[in-house]
Amino acid sequence: MLVVTEAGLLVVGIESVVVQAMVAVRKRQVEAPVQKQPAQRAGTKQAMLIAML
């Protein structure tokens, strides 16, 4: 893992505020909730078709 100090960021021309914003965005992407599969309702036309297959 690469760690850059604030002095290094200033030399490159990147403000620490920008870095903090990018870290927050990446954390939200990692913590995104997993979408669960929709539950199939019993007695619907779709359920009957799947049962016939």
C-alpha cells in the first residue's frame, strides 16, 4: 500500500481536501449494500410457469 504525506500531495499539486473526498467516495462504494433477490410470490402466474418448467 502506498502512503503519501500532505507535503507530498502539495508537491504534486493535490489538496488534502480532494484526497479526503475521494477516500469517502471509495468507502461508500465498498460499503454499498448488497441487493437481495426479489422473493417469488406463491400462486402467481409466474410461480406457476416456473413450477411447470
